[in-house]
Amino acid sequence: MTFLTAGFPSIDATVPLMLAMEAGGADVIELGVPFTDPLADGKAIQDANNIAIEQDVDYTMCLKFVSEARKQGLKTPVILMGELAPFHR
């Protein structure tokens, strides 16, 4: 299982990174949905969240990343990971 914060290091890099994870043998991709208060995560994920949020990456955009990756041939299962509040909204 691999992990990537959606929108990190950039919006344009997200889908190619997902495809690269699959090409590298990932069985599952965990796509982190950025949220504003990632206190339970370590500094690396906190920083990745902040960079993604600065680019206005949200839950809807995360779904678009998955959709675009599928259009480009991604077959690997994708699990969205994040705080409950953004999913609930």
C-alpha cells in the first residue's frame, strides 16, 4: 500500500504519481484528502496537507484525480483517507 497526499507536491503531479505508484507495483493507493488541522499526523503529512490546501485541493478535486487516473488506465484500488468532516460535508 502506498500513500500520497492529493495535490502534493502539486496538482499536476498527483495523477502521474498515482500512475507511477501502480507501475511500481502498488497493490493499493491511499490518497490523502487534505484537511486544515492534521495534528494527528507527522510533520511530513502536515506539510503536504498545507501545500495542497494552499492550492485549494478539496474532496471534490480528489475524486477528479481518481477519475482522471482511471481514464488514463489506473486499475489499482484507491482508498481516500482523511478526516471525517470533509467527507461528511
